[in-house]
Amino acid sequence: MEPLKIPQMIYEIQGQQVLLDFDLAKLYGTETKRLKEAVRRNIDRFPKDFMFELTREEYVVLRTQFATLKSSGRGMHSKYLPFAFNEQGVAMLSSVLNTPKAIEVNIQIIRAFVFLRKYALSHKELSIRLRELEKKYDRQFKDVFDALNYLLNKDIKEKEQRDRKRIGFKS
């Protein structure tokens, strides 16, 4: 199992990072139908903050992404709306799907979620630092531009004074 493939399967839906049931089924080496059956048999373990079913609109948007991102596979475009599992839902799946492969895959998935969270935090910190630097140097450059504008305007005013046609008495 390549750990690099898991982050590509994580989508942001309803403000959460989630894995979809058909991707999980592929990772676990089972059918999507069997995974959903196991979840439905243990639905009390999956509250709404662990797992939710996509709306028709969300699924339509995702299907347009699948057309370009993935080859059509069995179960990819079923007539049933997919389940979306966040990190806690995936962890709960390990108690429902208790095979050695499911446990191994769950460990890799949790690591992928942790990696993405760390990446997002470092990305956010870098963005904040970059904005701080931009503000700092924008102020410094503003001072330089103000000074240049003053000098340019001063030269222009002096030139206008020299080029101005004098009126009145000349001695």
C-alpha cells in the first residue's frame, strides 16, 4: 500500500476532510456494498460528526471531478449516495472491520490525516509570516516611494518656477 495514494483520496466536503466509502472499500480490498452493510449494522458507532451521507448535489460535483481524476471503476458511480468518513469515522471503521488488512490500512489512513493536518498548520503559519513580512516591507517601501515622490515633485516645482513666464518689472 503506497501511503502517497491516500492523501489523493481525501476530499474536503462540508468543511471536513473525508474519505468516501468506495475509496475505503478499495483500500480495504472489499466491495463498497459490504463496507456499507458493516456500517449500517453498526450505525450507532457512526454519529453524524464521524460519518455522513453526501447530498445529491455534493455527489454530482464530485462526479465531475472523478471524470478527470479517476478512471471509472465499479462502484464509483452507483445509484446510492456515498458515505463520507472523517478521521474519527475511519478510526471507528477499524472496530467494525477487524481484519489484519483493515487495521493496517487504518493506521496508514490516520497517518495521512495527521500529515495533512500538520501540512495545513505549517502552510497557515508560513502564510501568516509572509503577510507580516509584506506589511513590514510595504511600510519601508512606502517611505522610500514617499521620499522619491517628494523629490520628484520638488524638482518639478523648481523647474516650473524657472520655466514660468515672468510678469512685471524686469531690472
